[in-house]
Amino acid sequence: MRTFEPRAGEKIKAVRVDEDNLTVDLADGRTLSTPLAWYPRLLHATPEQRNNFEISHAGFGVHWPDLDEDLSVQGMLAGAAAPGVNVAV
């Protein structure tokens, strides 16, 4: 069973955002990629807004100040989209 406590290996080392995906590299070597369609604020943002982010929450989250958007590694690992977004499995 997955706990909700972040693990050291889940710390974010790098973030990339393109017009289709959010990609996060973790300390343990994993790379997570999620579609921007899961995050409407990012999807509809300009490239400049998407690329103005900071790694937050002691390395376990990403914050976009221009968009007031925050995402956590835990949410990405759980496959959680923004509220109201229907993710087909």
C-alpha cells in the first residue's frame, strides 16, 4: 500500500514543460511525464508562464507563480489530474 509521505528518492531534480507534457526527473532516476491536458492552467498558459516555475515544498512539488498552480510529486505518482479533469484509464 502506498503511503502519502514523500520519500527521499521522489525529490524533484529537474522540470521540463513543453506544449504537450509536463516532465519531472526524480532523484531516484525515474522520469514522470504527464499530459498538460490534465492541468488546464498549464495547458492554456503561454510558454513563458509555463517556464516560470520553481521547485517547491522541499523539492517535492512545483509552483508556477504566474498561474497560481502547484503540483506535487505524490499527485503525479498517483496519476491525479486537476479537479474536474476526467482522466481516461
